Amino acid sequence: MARAFAPELLERLRAAKHVAVLTGAGVSAESGVPTFQGGFWGKYSPEEMATAAGFRKNPSLVWNWYGERRRELANVHPNPGHYALAQLEQRGVRCTVITQNIDGLHQKAGSTRVIELHGSLLRAKCFSCEAAAPAGWEQATQSPPPCAVCGSWLRPEVVWYGENLPPKAWDEALDASCECDLFFSIGTASQVYPAASLPQEALRAGVPVAEINPDYTPLTAAMTYVLRGPSGQVLPELLAATWPK
Ligand code: BV8
């Protein structure tokens, strides 16, 4: 049974020139990438694995953990949710994808305006001098490999807890959130800041916000539209309802 969407939402999407979309782990769940809910950290903790202090304490443990996550990426592919956002762009709608994900699946699906707020598993840099890792760093045997510039450790180019987001990425994300015609918050539990403040910034700027999530989040009550369900199903259905063949 086709999902019913608010006619006003369909109208707004049909008329939108610029759409901004905040995504979290949920948008990649149907691709087989584990979310951070339930057991993700397993026997480890965010403090141990996703902080500079944790890396300093045990650099090879953290390097290998991210290496494992990167190798797993080789077997995952974008799902219909990622492709629907790329299709929005192909329809001539300016679609700014602001992602908390480090899996690169939006780009793989064809989205060209992707802001990686928390970095990427596909890049590495020096823990000390921040020099970009030399080509072929993925094949290095030492864990972590040494920086070719200062000899310190390489680290994954992701944003760890207690670290600032890349200023340029944050500024672009904030601008897009407040200047767009329609904002979507997709597959995020809206608990990690400052990313979770973006839907609120959009609302404050008078932009309608639609949340796509099978579950409630701390921001659901404030949303203009709530689309309950997995994004891999909801997004293709929303585009089909907005632009019926
Ligand atoms: C910072 C990269 C300045 C590494 C990540 C204000 C209030 C409280 C705390 C803070 C605050 N400001 C700052 C903080 C501290 C902290 C923070 O927010 N802590 C939280 C936990 C309370 N923030 C920071 O440290 C940030 N830096 O603020 O710097 C500063 C500097 C010094 C001192 C203070 C401040 C940096 C945060 C970035 C950390 N790095 N990732 C890595 O991945 O290993 S965060 C990582 O976890 C992800 O990137 C993402 O952001 C987060 C996971 O959240 P989600 O993506 O939402 O995923 P989750 O699994 O939780 O939820 C999935 C959702 O999808 C669920 O709702 C589920 O229902 C839904 N779902 C499931 N299936 C589907 C689905 N939806 C649709 N379809 C489906 N099929």
C-alpha cells in the first residue's frame, strides 16, 4: 500500500530550488553499514576508539579498528535512499547533502554536493603535523604508519569527540541549512552536536523540516513533517509521489 505524504510537503518539494539534507548512520543501514545504536561499540567505548586521548593511549588498536571499518566498506553499496537523493540533483534541484557518515556512499550514489561533517574513512592525515597521508597509505603494514613529513603517526581523517568540525564544512552546512527551501533530517538520532543543531537552525530560519526515521528522536516533536519508515523505502516513494510518472 503506497505511503501517503502530506500534499503540502509534495508541493514544497516540487517547487523547491534548493534542498538541504542532514544524514546519519540510518541512511546507510539498508546498505549493511552498522548504526551506532545497540552494540556498535561492542567491547570498546567511544572514549577509547573515537577520541585523540584514546588514540594516544593505543594507536595501533584504534588504527586497526578504523582499518577494519574501511575494509568492510569494500563490500557495501549505496541503497535506494542514497540513489533517490542523487536523483533529486539530476532533476535540477540543488541538493546539499550534509552527512555525519564517513562511508562515502552518497558520493558513490552520484551526489556531487556532499559536505562530510565528520570526515571520511577513505582519507588519513598525520596526527601531529596534519599533513595528508601519502598515496598508498592503505597498503602500509605498520599500524599506524609513520607520517612521511614528520615521522609521527598517521590517523584516520575523521572528527573525534572533543574535536572541532572542519570550519569550512561547518560554515557551508550552516549556510545551506538556513538558505534552503526545504530541509530533511534522515537516519539520525539527533544526539551528536553540533550536527544535531542544524535542523533546529533551519527551523529558526523559517525553513520547513521533514524527519525520515523509523523511530522517534529528540527533535521529532519540533519537526514540520514526520515520515516514519526506513529511508531506503520512504525516499524513492516520496520522489515518485512528488513527480508521478
Ligand atoms: C565538538 C566520526 C567542539 C568518527 C563521529 C552539546 C551538547 C552535548 C554534547 C556536546 C555538545 N557539543 C559538543 C558535545 C560533545 C560531543 C557530543 O555531541 N556528544 C554527544 C554524544 C552527547 N560532540 C563532539 O565532541 C563534537 N565536537 O563539539 O567540538 C568542542 C571542542 C572541545 C570541547 C567541546 C566541544 C564532535 C562529534 C563528532 C564525533 N565523531 N563520527 C567515527 O565515526 O568513528 S560521531 C558519529 O556518531 C557519527 O558521525 C554520528 O554523528 C554519530 C551517530 O549518530 P547517528 O548518525 O545519528 O547514528 P545512530 O546510530 O546514533 O542513530 C541512527 C538513527 O537512524 C536512529 O535514529 C535510527 O532510528 C535511525 N535508523 C535506523 N535504520 C534506519 C534509520 N533511519 C532511516 N532509515 C533506516 N533504514
